[in-house]
Amino acid sequence: MTAAPELSEARLAQAETIDALSTYQFGWSDSDAAGATAKRGLDEDVVRGISHLKDEPEWMLERRLKALKLFERQPLPTWGADLSEIDFDNIKYFVRSTEQKVTSWEDLPDDIKYTYDRIGIPEAEKQQMIAGVSAQYESEVVYNSIREDLAQQGVVFLDTDSGLKEYPDLFEEYFGSVIPAGDNKFSALNTAVWSGGSFVYVPKGVHVKIPLQAYFRINTENMGQFERTLIIVDEDAYVHYVEGCTAPVYRSDSLHSAVVEIIVKKGGRCRYTTIQNWSTNVYNLVTKRTKAEEGATMEWVDGNIGAKVTMKYPSVWMMGEHAKGSVLSVAFAGKGQHQDTGSKMLHLAPHTSSEIISKSISREGGRSSYRGLVQVNPGAHHSRSTVKCDALLVDTKSRSDTYPYVDIREDDVTMGHEATVSKISDDQLFYLMSRGLTEEEAMAMIVRGFIEPIAKELPMEYALELNRLIEMQMEGAVG
Amino acid sequence: MAKLEISDLHVSVITDDTSKEILRGVNLTIDAGETHAIMGPNGSGKSTLAYSLAGHPKYRVTSGTVLLDGTDVLSMTVDQRARAGLFLAMQYPVEIPGVTTSNFLRTAATAVRGQAPGVRQWLKEVKDEMESLQMDPDFAQRSVNEGFSGGEKKRHEILQMSLLKPKIAILDETDSGLDIDALRIVSEGVNRYKADSAAAGEAVGVLLITHYTRILRYIQPDFVHVFVAGQVAESGGSELAEELEADGYVRFTGQAVPA
């Protein structure tokens, strides 16, 4: 660059200012009366206490206690992101923020209402852009509503605690049937201390045309949020579930460890969209898996923008013929962030097909990893799978890795894999800047273009939100 | 009225760890409304001049000055130069995957004009210009330069010029790779912008870089400069172009240039 030295310095100072301004937008915290008194650390008493408070059936308590043992026995996974700094004894495993769940917005306590007002939920609900809302604050769902016409068609959208009370049979049959407690250390932890989350049931043939929406908010420092979501899509039914997540910026870390189990029955279809925007002191360790029966379709759309560490590999087990699974994943790793994301696709029946499209952006020393498994079991003939992962490095100090695992035990399959790593080129920046865009605007435009194939799959308002988050992340990108 | 003054400009090109001087003291003044053609053999530094004026980071100015209406251009960033009224139509425009041409054009216009153009007015503006350049309306929804043919890329560059309305337009081998029809359409686009900008009282100054005299039949230059070894070797009127057409660059280089 031919810029005179004094000008470069001025630009540097400007970039620092922008960096300081571009603090995490959802980083405020409310009063912490409930969180302050919560017990730290995990033992059998904590688990019994949670179950007792919720007045659960005996079998659930037994599940929890068994899961606690599994959690204690399993070592921390070392194959992915660095988890060694998680201090399990310092975490508050259950924080009750309100006495009672409400169904009218006005009945929420002022500080919680204020938080959700700022995130924009009541607006979305008012404008009928969503079919139902669930808002989880700390450990429990504080607000839940569903449109009356859907309720009349038999669609159930409840917090998981209420779901267990009202539909005990479905829970006995399906809870833990897709992701057993012992699946991994964090599914064991979740099973032991789970609280909140969503329970969705869509009856046969019912199409829920606009999305169901859930918002998750952590307010307490060192809080652990362990929501548990169970979605059952009956034959030929359809639902789109969307979740968003935020937390304040604290000095020490919080933990979010959810389990999401989905069952899509014959001919049904489910789309599950996540825009994860935790603050960058949250460990986000989530297990998400779907069992797709004959002719069923499962689509995960997974955006990971926030969190300190994310380990998440939304999976589809294609159990019946002609089942389909797809994952569209976009990850943004900024300073101090490690996004270890990907997918697992298990072909367990003939004529099944899967597609994984993963896009990652790394900047300012951030690290993104694609980790994926495609497994085709014996007998799953005529299966096909496509994997495409693209990584974009914004600077030279950031990092991207790809770990694609393929395990094919059947001859007659079609498998495609493509991976690219690209850098924002000087020539692209020059071209856009020569048309008047600042370096920052030019970078943001290139990044937006890079994730466009995924943004276009999102509902309009989420695509805008994703673009806005990416732009915020890109602010101060020029130093 | 706009004036671009290039004085004793020395520029080196930076590769991994070497630096090589390409421009060796360029002097050139372009006034509003004037069209200057720069002609020269391959490797004479014509494109280096174009990229240096626009501020490409690969080129380092080692001495000399460039002033636009008396303001130092060389201390400006690339985008500041664009907003000050400099435009470079590139020989090899790059692809920006996933960004639609319409979004790109509007973002650029907003940046250069300092405010977003009104939607209805803007759509009409783009539509009219695209029609004049005989561009398919679908074009606006395609990713910037992705999968464009050579001719489409050059039309797209001229479209940008007419929408961004620069004071000084540098056209870097805009004629290369064009067939006769495309050359005529692109040239007409340049002439139209020259006339429109003059009518608006902001007559554009054009620096037209080319190998061939062919484009000069469509775009009438006021001055022709022969560029050799990083300098202007000789300046004249359009008769100089005719001489080059007949005799080649041999008088300036001392050797015949391969056809």
C-alpha cells in the first residue's frame, strides 16, 4: 500500500476504536439474585434436588442417577477442541429464575422481559412470523406459547418439563432412544442434570408452515445450561424449529451442553435451524441426532457464530429406505474461538442419501475445524452421499482443519467429497475497494458471498440476522 | 473541472522478495473532457501505470507525485481514490462468488456517492445503462464476474463506470478480447458517458490504455502517447496512432515487435 505513514497510523487507531466498539451486542446481564445463591458443583444430591423440584416420576430420577455415574466414569474427549479448562466444580447446575412459567408476555418479571425485548422476541411473535415461542432463561422455560390453530390440530409445543408431565408415555418410549446417556460424556451430563428445552409433537400429516421458535439465554456467571429437546414428527408431517442463543460476557466461563433428539417418522420432514451466538466465554458442547424412518427427511441448518469452544456434529441415522439427511453448517471463528463442527451421517438402509455442506470462516487467530463421518453399513446399497467443505481464512494467523472420515461397508454406493481452503485475495479486496468500499466493507462483502449458499436456505429474517452477526464479527477486521 | 497531474512517477513491482522498477519517471496531465490514449508494446508498463494510479498494493511508488485537482492521490487508500473520482476499468476483473451484481453495483454506488441512491431511480438507472450496453437483465442476479465471458466482463466494467460517474476514468485494455460488435458497444458506452458527463458540467477525463489502434476509431483521442520502457517516449495527436498502425513500435524500441 502506498499510504503515507501517518495515514496508516490513523487507520490503525481507527481500527482499534472499531474493535472496542464492536463488543458483543447481547453482552449485558440482568440482576443475578437467583444465580448468586445457586450451589456450585455436581453430586448425587444436586441431581436428586433437580428431580425433586420438578416432581418427576421415579424412572426419570433413576435415569439421571445412572447418567451421573456414566458422566463421572467417562474421560474428557481429547480428540477435538481443548476442554481441559472446564472447571466442573465451579459450575452452577441448576438456576431457577422465576417461580412460574407464564403464557402471557406481560406476566414475565421486568428484567427478563427487558432481556427478551432487546433480543426481539415479542416483536417476532406479534408479527406472526412464528408459529410458537419458547423462551428459556437459565435452567427453565419462562415463557411458552403456541398459535391456537396449531394447538387445535394437535401440534404440541411445550417446555420439556411440562412435556414429561403431560405426555409420560411418549417420554418413556422416546426419551434417550436416539441419544442414550452413555453416548458421550456430555450427553451423560445432560441426562443427569437436564432442565428445560422444548418438546414438540406434530401429528400425522400436519404441516406447520411457519417456524416454531425457541430462545435460550444464560444470565448467571458460571452457569451450566442443559436443555433437553425432544421432537417427534409423525408420518407425513412437517415442522421447522428454530433456536437462537445468547449470554452475557463474563470473566469466567459458562457451559451449555444440550441434547436434541428428533424422530422423523415415515415420509415426515423436519428442519432444525440454529443461530448460535453465545458470548465468547461459553463452552458449547451439544449432541444433536435424528432417527429418520422410511422416506423421511431431516435437515439441519447450523450456524455457529459465538461461543469460546463449540463441539457439535448434528447427525442423521437413516433407518428406513429412501431416508434423507442433510446438514448445512456455517461456522465463524474469531479471536480466541474454536469452532469444531461437522456432522455424522449413518446410512443404515438402502437408497438413503445424505449431503453435508460446511462453510467456515476464521479470522484473528480463530480456529475452525470440520469433523465429519459418513458411514454406509452393509445392506445400505444404492446409497449416496455428498460432502463439501469450504474454509475461508481472512488472515494468515487463523487456522482451519478438515477431518473427513468415511466408512463404507457396502459396494454399491455413490460418494463424493470436496474440500477447499481459500484466502481473501488481494485482488478481490482491490477490486471492491477500487469501487469505493472500505477494506472492512470489502471483506464483509466477500464473506457474505462465501456463506450465501447457506444464508439463502434460512428464513428471511434469520438470513438478515446471520449477515448482521457476520458483519459485527468482521468489524475491526482491518488492522 | 477535474485535472489529474502525474509528475516524475517511479513505481516498482513487489513480488515475494524482489522489487523491480517498472515506471521510470512518467509525466502526464489529463484535463477534464480530454481523452488520452497510451499505446505501447507488451511489458512497457502501461498496466502498471493504471494499477499504480488506482493504488494496487503490489505496486510501490518510489518517487514522484500524482495530484487530482491539486490533492495528493498517493497518500489515499484505494477506496478513497475511488470516492475522490478515480475509476479503473480493469483488464482482468476478479470474481466475487455469492455476491450478486445488483448488490455489488448498489453498494459501490452508495459508497462513491456518499448516500444510497433512491430505489426506484436506481433501478431505472441500472436498467437503462444495461440496455444501452445490450446486457441481459439476468446479469444483475448473477455473482460478480463469475462465469462472465470476456465481453460480458468488459461491458460490466463500463456499466460500473457510467453508474459511478468518475471524474477520471482509466480504461486498461478494455478492447482486448472483444469481437467487433462488442468493441463497438463498449466504445459507444464510453462515448455516451463522455457526452453525458460533459453535458452535466463534469466532463470526464479519460486515460485509455491499448495495444491496438482499432478502438481509437470509435473513441477519438485528443492525445496519443507512446509508452516505452516505463516512460512516455513521445506524445502527439491521432496522427501518431496512424503512424504506429503503419510502422509499429520499432522507431521507439529499436526492434521490431513480434506480431
